[in-house]
Amino acid sequence: MKYKKLAGTELNVSRICLGTMTYGKQNTEQEAFAQLDLALAQGVNFIDTAELYPVPTAAETRSLTEEYIGNWIKARNNRDKLIIGTKVCGPAKMVEYLRDDIAHDERNIRIAIEGSLKRLNTDYIDLYQLHWPDRQTNFFGQLGYEHDASNDGTPLLETLTVLKTLVDEGKVRHVGVSNESPWGVMRFLQLAKEFDLPRIASVQNAYSLLNRTDEIGLAEVLYRENIDLLPYSPLGFGVLTGKYLKGTPKNSRLDLFPAYQRYMTPNGVQATQKYVDLAQRYGIDPAQMAIAFAASRPFVGSTIIGATTKAQLENGIAAIELELDASLLAEIEAIHNACHNPCP
């Protein structure tokens, strides 16, 4: 396994991060334990979760993912070997069962962190992230920003002040954001500097061969401000494995949850076919090529991968050792230029 100090922190994270949003929905607790054991044995020390996981989220499975991870930590007594990132959710109808009037204010963040600490069987979170913005903006594939000053949510200064309190209390070591825009990242940095508040270390956004929109505006911020991107969905919900090109396999994610069509647009399918064909010409597994590409970007800290089987997880972890040569990268760029960000 390869490791990297997360930007501006002492956290020496594995370059592959274990995503866990299937635990409690597609994966049983026993299967979650097996995945966690395998990942740790392969050198993965960075685990990503969230208070609302598993996904799709539902009241009957609320927070089971954190609970499974916490039970594993208790059973293995290995908290000191792990770097744990979790997230407090933002406002949305899909998570109204968690709390009334969800926002990134003191009440909500306090309830969320105390719940996560209890479920995870830990006294502290290494990286505590805002899952998505409290304000009206573009995330989860939205395009065409429309300004709505009446829906600005909790002031960012208030949110960051609450996070400072958690850091001061020792419950959080570092903070990050997720599904955030360049403006949001820069505003958080400005407030941190102006008011001596925690500086965000990372941005967890969707990034893959099918969605490189963060290169347009956010990448410059990451470079210049020394912040790491933590890409999620580097396989586009499994689409970039190529397994959906000839139909939908039974019990696959898109079979179980057909509404998740973000990466199955006509242009996305066309681009996927080209990337799969390219990988096969080079004798490379398409999934490993996609993960290796995301991990190879200089603004990336750790690439988040998820799996429902141990075989998928082993394959994904091994991708960190794959070096993509210049000729292959040039062909990837040619496909990208012809099929530009088909699934933002």
C-alpha cells in the first residue's frame, strides 16, 4: 500500500480509502467485518463513512454503517490503527427521519457527532466532514447554478465555529467538506484565516473518468491552497467496470436501485465503452484503470472505493499499484476530449 500525509495534517492515510455505504443495505454485518479485515490486512488504514449510511438511505437502516464499523472496532480493538472519516448530513427530504430541521448549526452538528462517536465506539473522529452544503448550490450532479439568496442556510462562519469547538474538545482532529464548490472551499479558507478557525484539509467530491468537472475550477484551488481531493465514485457506481454494457447483472447496484442512473446517460455509456475497450487493448482490468487514473491525479489524497464482495475489494485495492504509462494517459485524454464529462 502507498501512503500520503493528508494535506496540512499529520494523518498518514492510505492512498486507497475504504468506502462503506453498502454496509447495512447490500452487505450484512458479517460481510462488513470481512471487508474491513481484508482492507486492513492489505494496508488500508483510512475508512470513510457517514451518519446517513447506508445508501439508499432509509429510516429502517439509519446509521447501520457506522454501527457495523464500531462493532468491528470494538471486536478487533484496533482503533489506534485506523484513520476514520465520517460526515454530518445537510438538509434534504431524504434524511428528514434523522432530525427535525436539519442544518449545519450547533444543535444538529452536536447531535450528529455524539451519535457518530457512540456508534463508532471511539472518542474522536480523525476527519469530520460536511456531507453536502447547507445552502442552495450545485451538488450531486446538478448543473446550471441558480442563485437563491433566501436559501443560504447556516452561515459558514457559524458552522466553522461549531467545528472549532469540537476540535477544542478533542472530539474531532481535522475537518473537511464534501460535494462542495470552489466558492465554498475558498470561503471556508477565508473564514478560517480571518477568525483563527479550523482549516479544511480535504474536499470529498465525485470524480472519475466520466466526471472530471472538478478539474475546471476546483483543481486550481486544491493546488494553490494545499488541500486534497478525496474522490468518491471513481467507478461511477460500478459503470466503469464495464459490467453494465451488455445489460444489468442481477443483484448489481443498478438492478437493486434502478433510480441511480447518474452514470448511465447515453454519452456516459458511449464513453464507458471506449474506456473499457482501451483498458482491454492494454491488457488492464477496466476497474483498475479507472481507480488508478483517479489516484494518479496530483491533487488527490486518497481515492475512495466501495465493494459488495471481497473479490471486488481486492481488485480495487490492488489498483493503487498500477502505473499508467504516458501513451495510455494520452489515449485517456483523447477519449475525454471527445466525450467531455458525460456524467457530471
